[in-house]
Amino acid sequence: MIALESRPRALRILCVEEDDLERKLLQACMDVIRTEAIFARTAADAVTYFRKHPVDMVFIDIDRHAPGELGGFRRMRATPARGSKVPILAVTDNDCRWSESDYRDAGFSSLFVKPIEPSRLFRKIDDVLCEYHMPPLLAASRPAPHVSHFA
């Protein structure tokens, strides 16, 4: 059983994914962790949504056949006030193209390599939330409280 962190509201994750099966799988994962998933089929649609609505995180499926995702990513990063503050994850099924450090150097917050396995996805979300100083989803991700025996 997953121990969820209590939050004042659900996380809102904008997912750029054109494949219906992948969308269903992501939606099922988001339902488990009580996260609101907003789906966009194209980078252009995602940029429009991102500029008008607050989100806590963005997943961009980087498909070697659709270079528009990188342009959309750059437009999101260039959005005043929020572009640099929202974690944006590159999601790919091609782990040989770039290393995670290459994606980070390009400005992504992190890399998630498919297949989408719920436990790996949840750990990745937690890692990124912690990196951005946001409460993790999984209670086990929180550091154990320090106990001093010399109080």
C-alpha cells in the first residue's frame, strides 16, 4: 500500500502525450496517487494550457519523430514568472539518445525512461518534488526525523 502525503490539494500534472494507451496508463497512475492529470496531445496545446493555468509539474513525451516537443518545452521555460519554477520532465522510450545529464543541461528537471511502471514513476515524481522543495507524495520519501539522545 502506498502511504500518501497529506496535501491541501491534489498535484496538477500537465502531460504531453499523444498515444491513447500511454495516456490511459498515466491516468491510472495519477488516480492511484490522487493527482490531477491534464493531457495535451501536442506541445502547442500544452504551451497554451501552461500559460493560462497553474500546474505543479509537466511531463513531456519526447518522441524522436515529433521535434515540436522541444520547441514547446522551450516556450514553457520562457514563460515569465513560472517557466523556471515548474519542474518539467522529459519522458522517453529511447534511453540511448541522451543521458539524464544531457536532458538536465538542456533545461529539463529530470528524465523518465519508459516503460511506465507505477512504482518507478512515483519515485521519480517524489525525487523531483523534493528537488524543488515541495512535499513528497510518498511518506517513505521523507527523511526520518533526527532524534537526539543528548537533549
